[in-house]
Amino acid sequence: NPEIYVMNRDGSQQMRLTFDQANDRLPAWSPDGNQITFQSFRTGNSEIYVMNVDGSNIRRVTATGTIEGHTSWSANNLLVFNASEPDQNYWQIYISDLDGGNRQKLTSTRIDEWSPEWSPDGTQILFLSERDSSINSGIYVMEADGSNVRLLYNGPTAEWGPAWSADGTQIVFTVDQPDGTADIYIMNADGSNARRLIERGGYPSWASSR
């Protein structure tokens, strides 16, 4: 089963952090680099957990009937994540405190909305959605309260894995290609000047400015 590991930037000193028989996946760093959120099936349902960077002090964040997925941690210590209700077949986006309290639903559509990512300053949320195309996903942004949703990029093939630059001015993302491969693109935070950055790549990330 998948477990969570951490290692140095050069690949050295790999250390296993989780040791449960259930699937542990989708880890995400806290802004200060001292904690990690992750998704686990250890209760029989997909829930969100938090642990220290050394794997200690694992605690459960969500305890609901929904299926929780991709999670991002904001600079002002809020979590954003996608979740699916038991009687629904599509993802929607929620935010909550680190203990799962003050949970709020930001999207209320009958299509998939998923893979949310906080902007570095915690004021905006990137996410994927099929709201303008049932064929492929596009990249959108909204305010932290779910208002002012804007389409940033939606090409003829699916886009995924968007990530903010450390200063919040640019976004990198992956674009599926017709031949079955994927390329990495970059654009300004307002969706302008989108262009291919790297051929044959996926799930880009941006190093912190610290």
C-alpha cells in the first residue's frame, strides 16, 4: 500500500513517515515546512490527516461521510480540499480550519471541481473544473470565499496539476498532448501569456522563495 516518505532535495536520507496498512497518499506541506497533511483510508473512508514533518503526532482533521481528496494549506492556516458526498459522483471544493472546524463549501455545482491550491498570500484558490467543458478540465481561480470565479486556461486537451510561483505572479501546469504525452506550461496569474515551458513532463512544482 502507498505510504508517505520525505527526503532531502538531492534524494538522500529518505525516511518513511507513515506505517499504516491503509493507503496514505497526496501529502502537502504546511507553509512553514514543519507539518504535512495527507489523505488516508485508515478508517475505511478517505479522510484528511496532519502530522509533524518527522511523522509524529498524526491527528485526524476530517471525520465526515464525505470522501476527501487533494489538500492545500494556506499561509493563514486554513485547509482547502476537494470532497465528494456519498450520494454524489462529483468533487466539490471546501475549506476548514486545521482541526476540521468551520467547514465551508465553496463550490456548489453538479460537475467536478477539484485539485485546489492556495495562492501564496492565502487570498485566492486555483482549481480544476469542467464547468465550461464536459470533455476536459480547465484551470480556474476564485477568491478565498468562493466568489469571483475566473477561467484562466482551457485548451482542447485536459490541463492538470496547477501550482503557484512563490511570489504568486505565475502559474505552472501540465497539458495533455494529442499523442498521449504531456507538457509543462507556464502563464501569468491572470491567465495571460500561456506558453509551453518543458516538453514531456507533468506535475510541476515551484520552490519556496525562502
